[in-house]
Amino acid sequence: MGKCIGVLTAGGDSPGLNAAIRAIGKSALTAFNLQVIGFRDGFRGLMENRTVHLEGEILSGLLTQGGTILGTSRDKPHKMPVGSKVLDMTEVIIDNYHRHNLEALICIGGGGTQKNAHRLTLAGMNVVTLPKTIDNDVAMTDITFGFDTALSIATNAIDRLHSTAHSHHRIIVVEIMGHNTGWLGLGAGLAGGADVILIPEIPYDLHQVAEAIRRRRHRGKNFSIVAVSEGALAQEDARELAELKEKKQEARDEKKQKKVAAALDAFQAKHAGNTMRLSAHLEQLTGLESRVTILGHVQRGGTPTAADRILATRLGSACVTAIDARQYGCMVAVKGESTTLVDLAEVVGKRKVVPLDHPWIKAALETDTCLGNQVS
Ligand code: F6P
């Protein structure tokens, strides 16, 4: 048997994963004569040595399929639930890596996966990563695959919500994924012509939002679409969260750490109902009926767009080229029209947020979209 590489998909699934697996499999076999072993369900499958050989028929018909044929999980090598315990399984993972005599391991995932891959690099494994997530929040890459598909799905949903909001003279508050960044909410809101767009990067003033809706009403538009990112926060909540994070940094002894952790959990639990509360407040403040649509995981499902298929294919083949050149400990990033290798140490611990001077923000403001707060 010739040389062999491993691949796994980790974190939340994302359209384009199968296209990337296909590209890795085909280019490894065709261009570099490398065998490819897939590990099931992310780092857990690598730890439990659950594998599938990626060759022949298994690589056919994948380009259009959503999800990941390998399965995925959010398990971390160094904090893996095993029975009733949470254990550091790094050594077992390293053993399995050597058991298959792997030349390198490809980890496809978002920010969390980049961190875990970096840890494995530090533990001595040859790792190359690909950036995928519908959130588009991985640092050091222009874009992640999955984002374009989710953007299209969310935009299409806003298009459909327009006609029903218009017919019923209602506010429709549509919650869009994106974790703690606003790429998806801002992009879909802009493309779908939402009247209000609320993103985590711009904590909002509820009264400014209500005022924007009332102004529309005075102009004869008695419906409004409010696109809200799941991580968007009212100004007072953003302040509370910032204070809690500061306390977390400062907490020295265990008692204080536990207290802050409990307060952060309580904050997150309260935030889970944010979109419903926002809708109720807007109803009270504007006198218009309001409804909520939470798009949820529908944004991650189904066929990837052409752009995501192309991106995943480019990144998949570029990472096999990197392995052939023995370039390890790096992420294959997108930079303009090309791909580039970025040291994983440069990627981890950062999140790519929407800059306040981003052209999408400028365009939204100039087309009279309320962003919940004046952005200078
Ligand atoms: O990171 C992708 C993402 O879809 C986020 O937008 C969202 O916050 C999260 O995953 C949901 O995670 P889960 O699928 O575990 O509910």
C-alpha cells in the first residue's frame, strides 16, 4: 500500500463538506497517488478508530449532497466525554494516527476545529485544515465554504416573508444563524431588503428600531422585516456581557470563577429568548402585530450553491497539494482569487467579525436600513 492521508469533518455541518471530501479523495488518488482514510464523526471517530476508505464509488455523486458522508461531532480531543467522564484522549488519537501510518491528517471545520487541529499539531501530528462554517467567522481567510449556501437560503426566506408581512401589515422578526458574528444576518438582510438588520457587532437600541418601523408606517409602509442575527444584543445586554467577561478574566480563586461561570450561563439562558422578546417589545412600541421566524438549521441543510461547490473543490485539492509539499500545521485559506497557507497559530484564538467600516454596512445605511444604532 502507498502513502496514506486521513480526513475528518468536525463541528456543525456545512454545505460543501462532501464536495471537499470528494476533491480531497479524487486529487489524492489521481494527482498524487495517495490513499485516503476518512474518520467518522470528527475527532471522536479518530479516537475510536472508526474509518471508511475514500475511494471508488464512494466518491461519486457527492458534489451536490448536503451534510457530510463522514458524519461530524463537536467532540474535542483533549476534553472528550467517555462514559461518565470527560478525558484527554490526545494520546489515543496519536496512536490511531500512527496505526494507519498516516502521512498527514486533514481536519475540516470552523474556529473550534482549527483550535483542536492546532493542539494536535503541537502534539506532533502533521495536520492541514480547511475552513468551513456557515458563520464565515474563521480568522485569516476571506471566506469559508457553507456561507454562500446559507446566505442564499436565508435570503430566499426573507424574500418569502416579505409577501406575508405585507399582506398582514405585520412586523416579521426573522432570526438568522451566525453564532457571535453578523456576516450571515447582514448579508441576508441586505440581499433580502430587510428594513432593520441587527448584528452582534452593533449592539442595538430598541427604541431606535421601533422608531425606524414607526417612520416607515408614517410613510405608508405598514409592514417591516427585521433580520436579527442570533448573537445580536441590545446595548444594555452587551454591556452586561462585557462586564461578565471582564470579571471572568479577573476571577482568581475557584469560588469566584464558579460564580462568574454561573452568571454567564444565566446570561446565555436568558439570551436564548431574545428574538421572542424583541418581537413582543416591537409590537408594544409600534402598535403593529409582530411574528417571529427562526430559520435555524434549515440554513445548514441541503445542496450547496455553485460558489460553495467550487470553493470546497479548490480548497480540497489545494490541501492535498500542501501535503504533497510537506506543508503542515497550516490552514488552507482563501485570499482573493487564490489560496494561501496560514500557520494555525495565526488562526486560533481569533474570530473574524464584521468590521464597522465594511462596505456591506455602508451600503445598508445608505439604503435607509436601520442597524439599530447609528454607526459613524
Ligand atoms: O457554527 C455553525 C452554527 O450553525 C451556528 O450558526 C450556530 O450558532 C450553531 O452552529 C448551532 O449549533 P448546533 O448545530 O450544535 O445547534
